[in-house]
Amino acid sequence: WVKYAEQFHVDLLDNLSTAKSPQMMQGAMIKTYWAQMMNLKPEDIYSVTVMPCTAKKFEADREEMISSGIKDIDAVLTTRELASLFRLYHVDMDNIEPEAPDSPLGARSSAGKLFGATGGVMEAA
């Protein structure tokens, strides 16, 4: 949406949120807070996200998403690409042992689920 607005609706740019998307917020947190918590150098972390939209690949490559010469997100796989990898490597999703999610930032709310819905960012705010 941002790229579309930049190309076709420059007059609307002042109305866009300046907040990073959840994908990019997570990447920035991994390379800063989590890296420090785990005593890792940000440049030694390779962060990959799985997203439903190919536009997330472009978003991750934007100059604004680079801090101190380090990208917030190093690679983006679409859900379709991930499914292709599962098929290629014969991953049987029905027989994978479930694991509890980690919570490096403590308890979380369910408001994050709203981000994927139309108007979700404003609703979750």
C-alpha cells in the first residue's frame, strides 16, 4: 500500500501512519532488544519472516528498514513459498510435534490478530 501511495497518491502520504508494520517492528526488536538479551551481535542474526503478501518482500528491502547498516528483516518468504519448501522436503505437517510458543517480551494480548483485518491497525491501537 505504501509503494502504491508513493507512486499514485502522493497527496495521501501525509495521512499514512509512521509506525512500522508488525513484520518490521518484530525485525527491529530481534536485532536490538532480543540480540542484547541473548548477548548476540545484530549482524550475526539472520531474520526471516513468513508473510502472505509479496509486497512484504519490498517492504523489508526499503532503506527506511535499515538501521546502522543492518536490515531489520533479512529475508521474506511468502506462505506459498513456505508450502513449496514443505513439499520439496516432504514435511508432514500432520506429524510435527507441537511446541509452546516462546514469549521473549512477556505476556501478549490478542490485539495483534486485528492487524491482518481491514482497519485492524487503527482498531488495535
